[in-house]
Amino acid sequence: MLLKIIRYVRGYIRIRIAGYSAERFLNACSHRGIILWGLEPAGRAYETNISIEGFRKLKPIIRKTGTKVSIVERSGLPFFLHKYRKRKMFFGGAFVFLALVFVMSRYIWNIDITGNQTYTDDTLLKFLETREVRNGMQVKEVDCARIVKDIRKEYDDIIWVSASIRGTRLIIQVKENEDTIPDADDAALQGDDREEAGTDVYGNAGEAQAGEDGTGQEEQMADRQGQATDIVADRDCVITKLVPRSGIPMVSEGAEVKAGDILVSGHVPVVDDAGTVVAYQNHVSDADIQGRTVMEYQDGMETAYEKKEYIYRKKEQSSLEKVEYFLKIGDYDIRLGSIENRYDSWEMHAFEKQLCIGANFYLPVFYGKRTAKPYDSEGIKYTKTEIRQRLSGNFQRYCKDLEKKGVEIIENDVKIYTGSQKAEARGRLTVLMPVGTQAASGMPEIGAAKEQEETSE
């Protein structure tokens, strides 16, 4: 590859050798150190490449061997420059372009954020702007280590951050604590003027969540510091199963508990021969606890939707859409066409892309297209069957999500209620689910030890 570049810069000529002594001509060139390459037969002659310097040395060899040499093609930078020697503006523009590319390579023109789910790109970019990290800053001013520390400090649920520079691109990779990412189904819709349809629904969305509480880090911290932790109820329920592994159980199976009640204590009393508590041992409580509780479920939808039909010319069957092409260079905006219109109803479709050379060399140049499409709309009402299918499908997905989190549904009292404008699936679910979350334990009084022992018994 390097040899090809050198030959192109110096320039070379493709020649044709004809005559009865072509082999003698080739031997003479080799004897005099003239390099030939790309030798190929061409009928009764030969074609080969030769450098400009080598071509100037051929005259005595041609006279001695009686061969005929003709030029087939001239290639290389010297011939290119000679051909376009009068086009000074072209070379001036090429020089300016290369200079601009070199200057722009000293700046960051694209910030790429990956791995974020809870926080949008715009949220993180706005935060970075408060730390003076933005598009257009010099590469030498980017402190990747400081960016990593700032993001970790600002967002507690981002547990890992990486920042690196590639070309004119700042790449930020993040990893969030998956236990803190909310489910997309955690929403409840309200409605008015409902009429009870009395239809059972067997199956999604809602406001209740269940699963792991993500307290592993708290346990490790408490264990390192020698601090006791309790397991407290995170909801009102009836305890159906309690298998302790560490700590003292404070309730028994069948007990009704409220949110915040201590289920397992991390303070294990130490008694003397007389049964008097003389000290406490600190433990990180651990147990398998299951409770029966009631979860409220609510999901809704509009009973009507808007159907759009795009408008076309009757004869040509072509769209009446307005098209605008644009080119943005920094703060300057060049537009071709227009999307201005007098349509009663229309929607805009936009496409935008940043100019990039290779994989990581981005430039502050954007181009794209905007399209305004007119349409007529018509209000369509869902049938009762369609409403039941949509709400039932949502509920079924919700139940599957609960099963993945270890929640068992033992009673289902969810029904569909249809109104004039909205429809709802709402009711209660009686479930068996894991309960309890870690909490720091306060040191009990010595006098309360006997009461604690009796409760655990």
C-alpha cells in the first residue's frame, strides 16, 4: 500500500513495447536498474509500468534493441496537477477544506450516550452543559475522569460510567441499577361517566409492584460496619410463611402486620444463667417471608380514536404534501422549499442526519428533510369486543410480570367498566408475594429483652 502511494506521488507511465527484441529490451532495463512492474502481454507486444525517471533513460536502450515504445497512459499526482494547473480555485478550495477538517478535528461535535434507560439523552446532555461539557468544546478541554465523577455524584442509581474520546466524538456509556428502573406498566388511568359492564377480565398495567427490593448494598454496608439491620414489612399483609436464617423473628405465621412493622430483628439478645439480658449481638437479618395481601388494579383507555386518511390529488393520485430540504452548518441554516401551508389538519415528518467522515469523525454539519402531510380525520369508536380484548391483553401481561417477580395470584376480582368516553379495567387481586425490606435497626433497651424473647417464642 505504501509503495503504491509513493509511486502515485512521483508519477508513472504505462508503456507498450513492440518489436522482435522485446525480451532483449527488458533485460537491458534490468541491467541498467530501471524498474518495471505490471508487465502483461498485449497481443504481439508487452505493456508495463515505468517511473518518469526510468522513462527518460530508455532512449539508448530503444536505439540499441530496435524496439518501438509508445505511451499508453500517464498516471500519478504530477500529471494530475499538470492537467488542472489552470484551475487555481479548485486547488485553493481543496486546501481550505483540508485546513477546515484539520481545525474541526480539534473539537467535539458529537456526544453519544448509551446504556441509559431511566434518564433520557436530553436530561444527561443538559446536566453535562451545567458542567461545561457540550458540542463545540476543544478536545484538550475534555476531562473524562471528571465527567465520570460528576455523573456518578449527581445520579445515585447510575452505578457505572465510562467516558472516552474517539475522533470528534465523546462516547459516554452508563449502567443503571436495574432494581430502580420502574416498569412501563406502572400507571393508572381515571375515567368519568362509567357504566358497569360486569365482565371478568383475566389478565396488565397497574400501580402495584413486587419483587426484589435491591437491598444487597445495604446489607454489605451494614455487615462491614457491624450494624444490625431489621426486616420490616413494606405493605399491609397477613404473614403466611416465615423461615428465618439470621436474626430473631418478631411475628409468627398468620399474624396481621402493617407497613413498617418489624418482622425479623437483627439484635439477638445474650442472656446470663439467670436469664437476664446482658448484651446484644448485631446481625444482618435474613429470612424467606411471604404474605397475603390485596393489590388494587386499574387500567383505562379511550373508547374512541382518530382515524387519519392522507389527502391525495384525485387525478394524479399524488400527495399534496409540502417538502423542505435543509442544511445546517453551525448556526447557519440553508433551506430549499417550504412546509408553509393552509391545511386544516396536517402532520410533519422530519429526517435529520449529522455529517460524519468514517465512524467517529463527526462535523458540525446537519442535513435533512421536512415533510408536511395533510389529512382528514374521522372519529371511530371501539366495539365492546375490541375494548375487552385490549384491556384483557394488558391485564394478562401484568399478571405475567407479577409471576416473574414471584407473586402468586390466588383471587381475581377485576372487571371491565365501559363508559361513554372511557373504559376501565379495575378491581382487586388477592396475592401471595414476598414481603419485607431491610432497614437499620435501633439498639433496644436491655429491659426490653425479655419481652423480645417472649414475642419470638
